[in-house]
Amino acid sequence: MNNMSPQVFLGGTVGANRWRESIVIPGLLARGVAADILFNPVVTHWTQQAQQYEDTVKRAVRYLLYVIASPDPVGGTANVSAYSLVELTMSLYDSPNRVIALFDTSGMPHHTAKAIRKSAQDLRERFPGAPIFTDYESMMDWLARHLQENT
């Protein structure tokens, strides 16, 4: 599967949270997913050119994965990326068959985690068939299985 176009956009939380590099990319590779079909949009400077390229990739990929998590799970910040939440919600309305969501409340203060869990619950009610997860292992199993089914 060399030189393949990206098939999975790895969107969502950035900052000090390294979920892409430490959990999801290694987890998908271990499940047989080729590295070249994963698109990691994190760049040093999110310039207009980087944003345009990201938008082009998002239009082309098979799956849009959004991980909503604390940007600093060790520091316990109450911050959560408003843009990632909006982007996830817009994508569910625009392309519900392409969106995968994972809500990770680890390291969040109680009130923030409660609000994020409620958001996940509400999205599940509005999009009952959407793959919305709260644990990485189940999400990665689902995604690897569906990628293998579509090849």
C-alpha cells in the first residue's frame, strides 16, 4: 500500500496532548493500517496555506477522525478546543458516514469532563449510527476493521 493518498484525517485536539503520536498512529499501525493513509494535520505554524491543504485533504479522505481531549492532560486545564468541537459537529451534519469521534475526558477538571460527556451523549442521540467512542482501543479496532473492509 505504498504511495496511497491519505484516507484518514487525524483531527481534533492539539497542544501538549500527543494522542496522535503516542496512541492512535502506533495503535493503527499495530492493527495493520498503513502509515501513508493517515494524515496528521499538526504543523508548527498553522498558516493559511496549511489550512487550505488540510481542507483539501478533509474533502478527499474516507474518514474524518476527531479526538476531543484536554490539550494538556497532565496540567488539568479546563480548556478544550472550541474549533475542534465545532469542526466535529459540522462534519457530522455534512458527512455523517465519514466521521468518527472520540471523547477523552482524562485529565479534565470534573465540570469540563461532565460537559464533554454530555456533548458526546447529545451527539449520539442526534447521530445514532455514528461511530462515537470514549475509549481509544474500541475506536482503533472499529477504524482498522472498516479500512480493511474498504480496500
